[in-house]
Amino acid sequence: DDEMHLARRWSGMEMIVPMRKRIETGGSLLVTDMRRGESLTDLEGNLHVYGGSTLSGVTTEVSWGRWESLEEIIDVVGDEECFSIQNAPQSIQTPFYGINISPGTLELLHPHFLESIHLRISKDAGEIMYSVITDRLKFQRHFTFLHCRSDMAVTLVTENVTGTFVSEDKPYGFRGVWLQILITTELLMEMEKDFIHLKKIENSQLPLYFRYSKFKLLISINSSDHLNLDNALIDDEGIAFSA
């Protein structure tokens, strides 16, 4: 379980490097005894000391809307199969891996900004949110939740991330189906305290709500059936309104 958790925090390639260093976890050939009793974290106690994660995003189910009314929801559900960001097409031209929007298209899409936001994520996404905060955002790196059945994406960024269209004055903005949320240092500290105990979420706990009134941000963790908006109507801007 510890090693699976590390793989979710980092990536498969990052996990291979320390595993090859010890014979107990496979050595250079990565051949290990599956009955072994000690995990990689047991053998390498300082694994938590590293320079952040290179895992820049995951596929999941996600939607969002204005906090006040939730009438405006982005959730373009298609028929595509889910895929891993690591296996996404390599022709991606945005600064954010996993988002297939060319610079020319972005220039044609004017950014829209919201004063408040309600981010709705799945249970699986909620379970890795603490790692997103500590392993990506605290290192001034972005992280993307890419919808597994559409082109819709939500990217969390910090002040030092380049290539964004949000700012401290306008922290919540979207172009087409791409939403960006700016996480300031103060907000990051509050989120870290809230999500530290959410490494395992039971279905009976859902939905969970995290309100950051000062920042006009609401984050909810939901079961998948509460994120699937099949009755959404799509307008010319790519914005979906609940029917």
C-alpha cells in the first residue's frame, strides 16, 4: 500500500529509481519477492525528502460552477475512453501536459473570469489532493485534473507558474473547457491543513465540503454519480448549463 501511494504521488519512472537501488525491492533487474514484508518506505526512511513530484496531472471526473448558483457547469461528457496523462498524444502544444489546445486556438478563445468558484472532484482525486498540495503546488508547479471522457480540464497553478491567464486580481478563469484556479500562498497553507487527513476517503463520508470564504472558493468531493451531468446543454463557448 505504501508503494502504491508513492506511485500515485510521483510516477512509475520515479518509483523505479529507488527500487533498483535495493536488492529487496528488485535490484537492477527489478525482480522482487512479492511476499516480502518490508516496503520501500520501510527500507528507505528518507524517501519523503525529495524535490517534489514530476506527476503533473491525473485523469478523473471533475466539474465546476459558480459558488452562488452552480447554474453554470463545465462538464463536457463525451464517448472517449479514459486514458492516462502519461500516455496522452505527444503533439500537445500548451505549457500544461495533458491539455490538447494549440496556441492558435487559445488566442481565439477569450478568457472569462469568475469571482467565485465551486470545484467538484471525485473521491479518487480527493485522496491525492494533499499530495497535489505538498508535492506540486508547494514547489511552485501546476497540477491538472483532466476529465477522462472529454477535453475538459482544471489546472491548479501558483503565482510563479508561467503560461497562465489568471492572476491575483482574477484568480479564476477559463478559456473554452480549460479552467485555471490560482492558489495563493495563504490559500495553499489553509488547504494543506484541511487535506492532510484525507488520504483515504470512505463512500459513507461523501460529499465532503471545504469552504474558503475569504477566497470565494468551495471544493467538494463527490461520488462519481454526482459528477456525471449527462443532461447538460452546451453553448457556442463550450460552456455547459444544467438542464
